[in-house]
Amino acid sequence: MASVFSRNKSKWFFAAVFVVLFVLSSRAVEVNLFKLYENSGRLVDYIGRMWPPNFKILPKVFEQTLQTIQLAFVSTVIAAILSVPFGFLGASNVMKTKVEKWIASATRFSLNANRAIDAIIVATFFVSAVGLGPFAGVLALSIHSVGMLGKMFFETVEGVDKGPVEALESSGASRLQVLRWAILPQALPYFASHTLLRFELNIRGAVVLGIVGAGGIGFLVTEYSRLFQYQNLSMVLVTILALVMGIDAVSGYTRRRLL
Amino acid sequence: MTVLNFKGVDLVYPNGFHALKDINFSVEPGEFVAVIGRSGAGKSTLLRAINRTIECTSGKAEVLDFNLMKMGSGDLRQLRARIGFIFQQFNLVKNLTALDNVLHGRLAHVGLLRSLLGLYPAVDVKLAQDVLKAVGLDGKMKSRVDALSGGQQQRVAIARAVVQNPEIILADEPMASLDPKLSEVVLQLLLNFNRERGMTTIVNLHVLELAQKYATRIVGMREGKMVFEGKPKDLSRGALDSIYEGAVS
């Protein structure tokens, strides 16, 4: 037994550190399962009041759902267009000279910084400029999405088959021609696939931004919660579930067809 | 007049590997030269040195009157536009059509804006279609390359090189991914273009019999050195031993 412990000393040490960190963190964020158990009746009561969903508000919910889809769609298209240049500027197989490598590093740093700041935080900046509403949401989601899409795009560009690049360079084609005809056609299906994935994420993002004032179906969550209209709220939640699952299914199918 | 003249050329990779050693090699217009040797002998490096994909480190290297040891990017593009290169793995853009891929061979001859928009002059499109017909792919012009067989893909790659109207064609083991029957078809195509259009052809081959059958001259390489140069009939047992180190029985 002692020999087993000494053989795996470092593993036991890391396991102990992990457990201590977990316990301390749980205490810091007031995790209390007993409290949850003690008050579970309230939770059941809350969910009980949500049943049955109120189908009479469906026209209004659909109208707001459409706005959420439009918000996500416009944001994703803007983000994809902005991300294409980043996809090339960040790619090490495109940016080869010393100055270009520096530009690539700066591009990657910018995209990392962008990803570090959530869309809700970005939205607070734009609300100060354009006020509450879907436009602030579009701006926030567009800018935030560039961080992820730009990274996915430059990784795609770096992963293309080098053969056609060598072939076009060997025929005397210029760098722009090589980018256009050897790299872009190979990368484009992946760009489209990543953009669809981002659209899926932006649907969820648009719902959350709606909760904090960007309009759409998320706004209804806030409205019905504040007014204690639980059956209306459950109708909204069911619609969000159907929306997200539907978009995921359609987007997933399309992405599989693209690649 | 020679199309290619190498004198005492050495090529050392940045990692220190001495890939070409004291290469003395010249080629006359219209020749069909086969380069033979074992894997790692320097055959591919030699071809890539000719179109300056890899830079020679010392010696005198001239191709089509360009001095390879001293040339700017503009000259390099001009030189490469006059040299067609055929690759072992075809190097085609697989999700584009055969015609699109062949038209890539005209990029250096088309204005930048037109080329970026894919607006090739009608004469270039006609040329590409004619060359595809010449390689037996007139029914496959609009097919995506990934829907074509290996032999058809290599013919698209040959058409892409030929459509440049090059003075030299370099082919790096163009049949390595093909079966023996298709290999003969591909070599026959190269020979036809060599004879009918006067395109000087230098081809790396790993099948000795094909080199002897098709080439007008054979160059043998071993460990970065040229150890044989002569007509196919001059390839004696001793010469083969010097190229293959006794690997051929």
C-alpha cells in the first residue's frame, strides 16, 4: 500500500490540491445543497405555475423570435465579412516576411483579446452610443463573433493543402492570385461551415442579449418574469428550446453537406 | 542555344543537408530528358532548383537566359510563367472543376483584376478547352476534380502545365500515383506535347524501363551528384550500378 502511494505521489498530490480548491471555491460561492433541498418545494411550486404554457401568446412570441433570428443573422453576416481579412492576416502560411509575421502576431493578439470579452460586456459599450435595442445587440454580437470566427478562419487557411499553392506559385501566379485561386476555394466551404456554427451560437447570444435589453424573444423572458406571468414565460422557454434545437439541426445538416 | 545551363551548382538546405553537389547539366531545346535515381538522390530538388522553388547556393545556373543566382521577384514570375510543372500528387484544387484548374495555368498571362474575378479572356478559355480535349478530357471539363480518377486528375495537371505554353515542362515523378497502364498514357501525352509543340521536357522517373523507352537522354543521380549522363542505349550495367548502388539485378 505504501509503495503504491509513493509510486503515485505526484498524482495524489494533484488530486489533493484539486479537492481543496474545489471545496474552498464552493464555499466562496455559497454552494449549499442542504439549502436547495430545504427549499425545493418553492422550486416545484414555481415550475408548477408555469404549466400549461399559454399558447394564446404564440403570435407575439413568433414575432419576437423572428427578431432574434434576424439579429443573429445580421450579426453573423457582418462578423463573417469582417473575419475574412483576419483569416488571411493571421495565417502563418500567408504572412511570411518579418513585417508580415509581426502583423500576424498583432492580428492573433487582437482576436484573443476580442474573445476574452463577452458579448454582454461589448453590448454595454454600444448601448452608451446607440441606446438599448436590437442595434446595440447587432453591434455587440458582430464584434464579439469576429474573435472566434477570425481565429477559425486563420486556422482554416493554415490547414489548406499546400500542393495547389506550390502549383500556382510554380506557374508564375502572383501572391494575390495564389490567395484567390489556391487558398480561398479550399477554405471557403470551411468558412461557411464555421459561419453557420457561429450563427447557432449567435442565436443563443441574441436570446441572452434580449434579456438585457436588446429586444427579441429574450426581452419577453424579462417581461413575463417581472410580471409573474409564468404560463407566458413557459411558452417563451418552449419556443427558445424549439428555436435553438431547430437551428442546430438545420445548421448541422447544412455544415455536413458543405464539407 | 541551351534552355538550361547549370555549372558547378551546389544546393545546401538551411538544415545543412547538401542536396545537390557540383551539378553540371545543360539541356537543348526540344529534348526529352529523364532523370533517374533512388529516393533521396536529389531528383526532385534538381527540378525545383530549375524553376527556383528552391534556391541554389553556389555555382552558375541559367534557365531561359535568366540567371537563377540573381533575380528579383518580377523576373522569377516571368521565368516560372515559361516553365510548366507537373507534380507527383497532381496539386489540383479538388473542389474546383477541371477547366478552372487548367485555367490556373493562364494566371500569369491575365491582368490582376480580371484574374481575381475569374474573367479569363475568351482566347484563354478556348485554349484551356482545346488542351483538355488534347488530353482526352473533353467530356469532363465541368466535372469537379475530386470526382475524377487519379489518371484523369494527372491529365488535368498536365493540361494546366501545357496551357501555359511553356518552353520547358518539368515533371516530378508524374506517374508515381498511377498504375502501369496509366503511366504509359501520361508519358505518351508528355512525349506528344514535346514533339508537337517543341516543349523541352525534363521528367523524374523511378521506372527505369519507361525512362529508356521515352527519353532522348537520361541523367542518373545518386546522393545529390550526377553520376550518369547519356543516351538510353548508353545505360550500361556499370552505369546502373553507379546510380542504384547495386540495387538493380
